[in-house]
Amino acid sequence: MTESCCWSILAIDDDETILKNLKELLDNEKIPGTEEKIHIKTCNNFERALEEFDNCHLDMIIVDVRKGPVEVGVEVEREAGEETLEKIRKKKFLPVIFYTALPLKVNDLAGPHVKIISKPSSPDQILTVIKSIYDSPLPHLNRELIKHLERIQADYMWEFAENFHKNYGYDADPFELAYLLARRMSLSLSNEGIKAFLMEIGAPKEFYEAGSQIHPMQYYIIPPFSSNFQSGDLFFGKIETKMDSYWCLLTPSCDIEPHRKGKKEPPEFHSKAEFVVFAKCIPLKDQPEYSQWIDEFKATKKIENKFYEQLMNVLKNNRKSTGQPDRFVFLPGVLGIPDLLIDFQQIKIAKLEIVKKDTSLKQIASLDPPFSDAILSKFSRYFGRVGTPDLNCSCILSKHAADCMKETSK
């Protein structure tokens, strides 16, 4: 990942003395353990700070909680710092540090990218908190993604602008143009665009040099693409079971999609499906093929041991040991989701209305459409097949063998 020379931090407080002290303490200081320096901008007006936020590049915000003096026993329903954080969240991803004499007021907002420091604090304490945010990968990835998008936008806009006026003049429909530009931007972040971004940030080669193969992360959209359920969504929790499990939703999206019953109906949304179908997802580690392979690996330290091929058949959705290769679909593990096998024989049907209200069942990921479509197709094929008894092939070969013996005895 590329290194930047400076972290730009905006400090917001209506107390000029506090801002002056922060500037003196932190400006041009190095983040501990790095060569990155801090550049501090200050603003003593909460409303005007949001203009600064919009008009310049920032990496972090330090903000007071209360506007005005802190009076003992005085409760304010909505603090200025809380409102500032809410407005920031609606516009950009930026880590926030509350530097405040009222730390208990915002304790419930604390998290990996929202920190709380009590006033007054030493420079070392403040730098330690800044370092804890800096050590998180997300601020760096956010910065690099913005740079990547700006480069794509610049390349396309310059190329497009050169020919746009000549071909279309300024009479083009602005909404058609907006759609065109947005579509181009979205395509630049798919397939080869993603690989280019990963290469820029120094990802391992298997992320972008796998040829026709794909990285497991390409299966998923995390968090889910929509709060509305889609076919191929992955859930975790209980569906008429005592134990938490992973579940894959198999009902077609068009049957779940909310719609109005009619123009004269009240503005309540309904779905075609009253009930939805889930298939249980079993951890790969619980499968005999995996147990045999891992035990052999522990003994020999060889990945390609004598059980390697049968485990690879499971991963490639060609599980021959069950005699029903279409019964299972393998889902690779990423970001806390383990390697899983969707089992089309372990089906649960639940009422959609109840599932949506069930807080114990969490929608954790969406499968990218090519993979969700393939799972639905395989499920339909598995359940729609017409089974026939196995043919006695031995008797056929015995007949041919007998005919051959007759021919040779003549």
C-alpha cells in the first residue's frame, strides 16, 4: 500500500485556547512508530467546520462534544459534537476523536473508528489514540480507494471531454449524461478494475493474477446488497432449530421483492411469496473428506496427500462419494464466514413475515449474482430431476462376454 507523507486532521472546538494548544502539541508531530507527520487544521465554529470538511481532504476529525462552557448539572438533549458526527457519517468515512470534558456523554458512540479522550490529556495520550486509528487498515484503504476513483474519473473525463462537445454539443440530456458517467464509474470497479486497484495497494498476486480463476472474496457482497432479501443471501441464526447455523436463501428474488398490491391499496409493500425456502450450510471442517485430508496433512505435511483429490472434488462441487454431486454447493470462507457446503437436502421453509421480524436471524452477506444464479439453477435441477433405478450394467457385460465366447469357440 502506498505511503502518504502527511495525515490531515481537523480539530473543532469553540474554545480558541484548546485549538491553539492542540495545534502546538500535534502539528508536524510524527505518528508514533511511523514516518507520517500530522498536519492540524482548526475551526472554532461547528457549522463552518462542515464547510471545511466538504472543501478539503481530511483523514481524521478531533471534535469537542459540547458547544459552549460545560456547566455542572446541565443536561443537553443533543450535543454539537454528536450532531457533527452524524453529519460526517452521512457524507464521508472519517475516523473521529471526541476530545471532551464530557466523555460519558458519548461513551455509547465509541468504536474502532470513534475514540474518546478526556480533557485535558498529554500529547502522548492523544498521539497514542491517533496511532490506534492509524493502525486500522480501513482509513488507509479509504484513502487509496478515493485516489483510485479520482484517477479513473480524471482519465475518463479528459478523454470524454475531448470528444463530447464535438459529437453532442451542449444539447445532450443531462440525466442521460449522468447515467452514462455513473455507469462508466461502476464498470471501472468491476473485474479488471478491482484487480488494478488491488495491485495498486500492494495486494498479494493471487488477488489479481489468478488467470481465469477468482479469489473467494469475489463470491460475496458484504454487507448485503440490500436490506430487502435476495436469492443467495447468506444468514446466520436459528430457523426452527436449537443451534445457530448458516443458511442460504433459495427463493427467487422476484418472489420476495416488495411491491404494492394496487394503486388503490394503502402504501404498504407486499411480496408474492408468503413462505421462503432456506438450505442449511454445513461447515467444511465437519465433512469426512476434510477430516481425512487434515489428519493426513498433520502426519505428512503434504497438502497434496492421498486424500487431496477427494477433498478437491468437494470444493469443485463434484462430490462423488454421495452419488449425488448436485446435492451440495461449496461456498468459500471470507471475513469470518467459514468454508461452507450448501446442502439441498437440509431444507427449511419459513414464513417471510416472521423471518423479517426475527432479530435472531442475521442477514450477513449477499452472493454476487453469477454465483447466486448458479446456486438457484443447481437447486432447481436437483429437486426437479426425475429419478430412475440404477441399471444392472453387469448383466449387459455378461451378455456381451457370452456372445464373445460363442464367436471364439466357432
